[in-house]
Amino acid sequence: MKTTLSTTFGLLMLSAAVMASATEMPVVKPLRGTVESVSNNTLTFTNRAGAQQTIGLTDKTGFVEVSKADIDSIKADSFVGSAAIPQADGSLKALEVTVFESSLKGSGEGHYGWQNADGSTGTMTNGTVGKLSKANGRTLTVNYKGGEKQLVVPDDVPIAYVEPGKKDALIKGAKIVAFPAGDGKNARGVAIGKDGFQPPM
């Protein structure tokens, strides 16, 4: 079960990155919005610009649920993901940090481009926390296959927790982040906010 969940959600971002662009650093472009309805395997949502969009759901679409967490959830050996802005010294300044439930360890592992909610492009880094220091927030060493990054996490950035979810959580009003498959017609995966929470990635 652990391998299946990790592999499924890993495709949400990593495979999307590979297919999104042929540039040196592929950029993942997730869709963000609020659920309106699910009918005939079609998810209808209102995006953050107020326009209505649809995307298909298949038997291969993975689902996770995202809830609010706090900065103390980040521990040595946690598997995390972070949208961030590269800094002049080579470090990354986190815009958010997502802590994955243990069964999802390995999800989207790596370092690649990421389109933020405001349309700007930053990075996404998913990996295992190594060295961790606590001063003015957190400074983490995030290790992934092929490299590592220093991630500075200010006290005021959103922290989230991700766990396996189900399609049933796609209720009207739920906040979602959807990851399109290569053709853009179907979702490779959907992250669903729990209890009205807006996934920060």
C-alpha cells in the first residue's frame, strides 16, 4: 500500500514536470480553485480568477487531503515539499511547506520549476529533511535524489500536512489544487483541502 500511494502521488508533480516543458528546468503548472461539482467523472471548479473550469477524473487519478499544520511539524527525517523563491546565496526562501504522511514519502521527489498561485515562477523541492536548525523560523537541508537544497522557512509561511485521500472529499466548496496529465484533459492527481483549508502549494 505504501508503495502504491507514494508512486501515485509522486506522479502528480514529478511526471507533470517532465511533461510540462522541454526547457532546462521544467515548470509544473497546477490548477487551483474551488469545487463546484463532480459529475460523470468531470470535476468542475471555479479558478482563482473567478472563471469556471473542468478537468476529467480517471481511475488513475490520485487524491490526497491537505490540512493546516504548524512549523513544529517539520522534523529531521520528515519528507517535505516546498514552493520557494531562489535567493542570491543559492538557498531557497519557502513560500509554503507541506509535510507528507509517511506512506507518501517519495512523492514528487526532486527539484524543479513551479508556477505559483500569482502566476510567477519559482521552484518546488520535495525531499527528506536532514540538518535542521531553529532560529528565526527554520533552516532545513532538504535531500533528494541527485542533490540537496538549503531551505529557509520564515515563521509566517503556511505549513500543511498531506495524507492519502479519496474522491469523495471533492465536495462543493472544497479548495483544490489539480495536477493535469500530459494532455491537459484529465487530472493526474488532486490535492483537496480539508474542512475548508486552502492547500498552499
